[in-house]
Amino acid sequence: GKRPAPVRAPAKEGGATTELEREWAATKALFLTLESNHGCGAMGLTCNVYGTMVEDFNQGGSKTPTLKQVKLLHQQLRDVKRRQE
């Protein structure tokens, strides 16, 4: 399958991808797939959560979402995908 493009985040660890970055890249790829297939309507509130998370990641620092938050969103997106199959 196609690999999601790596997230362009400011590299603090000298280019090493953290688990958070990998999880976020996977979450983003899934979101974009669902959005292009079904639009935001099918995702409901999850769409808003994703939007907020993108802003928080862009702001960075203390606003950066935790791995737990990203995993939760990823799980919600997988549930949406299951319902649509």
C-alpha cells in the first residue's frame, strides 16, 4: 500500500520519528482518506476534534496533543471507517 507522507514537524530529536509523530501521520492519512471518500458529514464530531488537533500541533509547545489523545482520535476514525464499509 501507499505510505502516508511523513508529518513535517520541526525536528527536535534530530530527525528521529517519535511514536507520537508516527501515530499522528497514520491518523492524518486515515482522516484524509475518509474525508475524500465521504466528507466531514460522515465523521460528525470527529471532524472537529481533528481540526482542533491540527491547530494544536501547528502551535506546538504545551499545546501539542499527547499520544493518548492522538490514539483516541485514530480509534474513532477507525470506527467511522468500519461503519462505512
